[in-house]
Amino acid sequence: DNSDSLSQQARLKVEEKTAPTISNLSPSSGAYVTTSLPTIGFTIADSGSGLDLSKIYVKIDSGTAVAVSPTTGSSLASGTVSYTVPSALGDGSHTVRVYCYDLDGNKSEEETATFTVDTVDPSLNVTAPTTSSITNVAACNVVGTTNDATSSTVTVTVKLNSVDQGTVAVSEGSFSKAITLSEGSNTIEVTATDAAGRSTTQTITVTLDTQAPVITAISF
């Protein structure tokens, strides 16, 4: 009847105001990544009208926000995103921003993270001792310099014949570590590791010879 028709015409759609949420953004703030094409990952959820799976966005630095698709198995209630940056990022600091909408047009809070791309190993130059050298003094100082423009600070380890020699102090890129050589051939392995986990290793061999020559026979 007319009353039912009027009721249907007067029926209103009530839009909810609860915005969707984003969590588990990676890389996280302060993280280091060793590839120029990092993968941006995060989780999305909505408890109301449901996620608008066509309106999920990723923005890198000052670039244009890109619409991305959720992974297979995502629903209107929740989902995950895994987006690999299509163009190489330069070494250094970058900021990612992500956000999404639900079916009622509510926008999530923007989640942001600033991370560092580091694709270059730290520099390492061991200046002493020189490789293939021979000495008659067991006391030896391993001396050198190291640096990393992107991911300072750099830590240094020294191994003598595969045995770690303990903490190595690095001051403004310079280091010196006292070790004690064994008689005969010695292998010294010096490794510099930056904050991103990238490393450079230099190996030096030194021979300790403290034995005087022996004369076994004299002929006239």
C-alpha cells in the first residue's frame, strides 16, 4: 500500500564514521635496508562498512601516491599489502606514507616510516701490518681506517688465526688493535661492518720468525 511505498522512499542510509586502521608498517622507522628496491608491507583493517580495496595508497618521499592492491586472501574486514618499489631508490634516507579508505569514504590515519637505503659496503684500509711481511717481534698493532657515508657508525673486528681478538676501538674512522703473533705463519682477518649490516673484510698474512739461523756444518 501507499504507507509501505512511502516507508521505502524515506529509508535512509546511515554512514558510519569509524576510519580503517593500518598497522605493522615495514620497513619501520629507523630501519636500514640493503636493496634499492625495498618491499613496503602493512596490515589494514576496518570494523564498519568494510575496506575499499581499490583505495589503498603508498607514497614514497615527495612522489605521487600510488594505488596498490592487497594480497590474495584479503577481505573487506582485513588484509595485508606487499608492495615492491618499482624504481630504484638512491642510498640515503627515505620516507614512506601509507593510507586507505573504507566503503563509507572514511580515511585512515597516515602511517609513516623513515628508513635508510644502503647498497654500498663500508670502506676498509688496513695500513699495518703489510701482507706477506716477516717480523721477529710477536707484538703487533693492526692499524687502519674505515668509513661508511650512509650507515655510520662502523664496527671493526680483528681475528688472529680465526680467534676473535676482542673489542676494537674506532675513533673518527681510525682504529688500532694490539695482538700477539704466534711463531710461524699468522692470518689476520679484519672486518668492518656498518649499521645496515653490510661488511668488508681484508685478510693479511704475517710470518713471525724469532729463531736464529742454525749452522749445521762448516767445510773448508
